[in-house]
Amino acid sequence: MYAIVEIAGQQFKIEKDQQIFVNRLKEKEGSKVDFEKVLLLDKSGKVSVGAPVIKGAKVTAKIIEHLKGDKVIVFKKKRRKGYKVKNGFRQFLTKLEILSIDEKATKVKKAEVKKEVKSVAKKDSVAKKVVKKSPSKKAQSKKTVAKKSD
């Protein structure tokens, strides 16, 4: 079983127990991370493609470590001008281990959240009905001046 997932703006083909390097994530080392932007799932030959994502699908990963990648050298030169610039940088990376690929996430949590939202919405609508606006004054139209005719 494999999946194509969008992590930190990039797409990765992942499998269970695979280790991948992605751009630095904000979470701490040892914490678990869920990715819900699953674009494609393949379960023993049965492929399901999202439009754009598969609803309910989720990938769980564990952050193993934060590290720096190999040095990338950026060299600029303009011929016959004596212009040369050499710079380099090391990309900040996070090493992930894929723990599980779930087709359908639990819907119990979402149902609880929706109930709370509805109760809050009712309270707001009652408060809105009580408030009444005073009639606003209309801008006076300009008086037309009669023109003299010869």
C-alpha cells in the first residue's frame, strides 16, 4: 500500500515504515504529525484518486530528527567582466518515519465539533435580533438653478 501526500508544499510517494526527508517542520522531535492532504491511495492494486484530496484519508508520521542537508553551492559568473560570486547554503530538513496510512479517519471528533458550532450560532442570532439600527439621514439633493434664456 502506498500513497501520494502533500507535505510542506511538496508531494511525496510514501509507504508504511518508510523514512523521508522534508523541509523543516515546526513540531518537536519525537512528536507525531498527521497529514490530511492525501492525493492518491493504492491499496493492493485498487487506486483511488482525490479531487483534489481524498476525504477522510490521513497519514501519520513521527518526527525522528531535525538536521541540515548537504551544502549547495551557488556560483555566479559573467564572462569577460571579472564578476564572480560564490555562495553556499545548507537546507534545514526534518526526517520523518511513516507510521500508518489510513483510508478513513474517525468521524466522531468532527460530529462533536459541529454540535458545538450550532449552539454558538444560535446564541449569536438571538443577540443580532435584539440590536436595531436607528434610521439614517439621507443626503439632501442639490437644488436646480433656473437658467436665463435670451
